[in-house]
Amino acid sequence: MKKILLPAIFLILLSAILLPRFFIKVRIDCRTQYGGCPEEIASQIIPLEGKSMFYAGRELNKKLKSSFIVSAFSVQFKLPNVLRVDLIIKKPVFALRNISAGTLVLVDKEGIVLALSEETTLPEVSVKIDLPEPGERVTDTHLLALRLTEGIYKMYQTRTSTIEGDTLLVELPGPIRVIFPLVGADREMLLGSLRLIYSGIQSGEGDVLYSQIDLRYKNPVLR
């Protein structure tokens, strides 16, 4: 009798645990570190409202893992029928603008385009080619230009720059134009050289007035 009773109890307990996953119709509560879910995530979640806990949970995991704007997430069941979704959304740190079209995309620190935008206060690089779409990655050259512009913004609050050919052009107060190479260049070395040279110019060392710092050469050229 005991041999029959134990498996029966086990099956009853297992059913009590598993069956609700297939029969409970869930409501989804989605939140991010900024508040509510962004539209591109919410539009994927809405069709899962009212589905079984098993189906909704499985689909949420698939959709969130494949989303290029989600850095991390967790999904938890809350009684009586809520799936709580907590997201960490990637943050844009740069902007890339197409000069001729006037279009603008926001880019994260790894170079992934997160969204289109109409305006921004982020460090911004202007280019003359078509911009990548959301979810795509900018080129290594553009990422270097974005990182250089971010460094310049932190040092001198100059937010914008322009790519021309294989160089990056920045206008600093003075006015002084700075020319950066974008091929075989090291970001930290370039920014360190600029800081040293520009501070010397601003302090008035020497009698010559300069309007351009060209960092494309081993020995920077002042004009």
C-alpha cells in the first residue's frame, strides 16, 4: 500500500506545481531602471497578456534575450497571476549625425545603434554617409571618432565634431581647429597630446598665435 501511496502523492504534488503554469492566464508588469518599458519592448509584450504562464514566460525570455536594447533582465511570478519583468536598458552615450539628411542616431558605448532621434545633448559626430540602423554597429573608425569627441567634451565642453575623409575635425575655443587621425590612432595618446599642447597655447607661452593643431603626425604640427 505504501509503495502505491508514495508515487500517487508525488504525482499530486507535481501536478499542483506544474499545472498552474499551463492554466493561469498572466498579466505582465514591465519596468526598467527609468520607469516604464520602452515602446519597442512594450509592443512585444502586449500580445503575451492573457496567455498561460508557461507560454508567456518562454516567449518573454526569447524576446528579451534577442533585444539589442536590453542589457539584463529578470522575470518573476507574483501571485495571483502577474509576471514581473525587470529590465536594464542600455544607455546611449554618443550620437552620430548624417550632415546632408539631418538624421541622427544614438549609440551605446560598444558602438551599437540604439535608436533614432531628432535631437540630443550627447557628444555628437557628423558624417557624410548613410547611418546604420538600430541594432547595427557603427564602424570602428566612427566609434573611435565618437570616443575622441566624448573625451574632448569632458575636457573642454565642446560637444560636436566632423569626420572628413580619414580625419576628425574639432573646433575648440580660441578659435583653434584640431585635426585628429582616425587610422592607426590611439585615443588616449591623442587626447593626452591635445591636452598638453592646448593648455600651452591657452597659457600664452611664446609670442606666436596658433589657429590649428594637427595631430596626424608623430610630432604634432601647429599652424
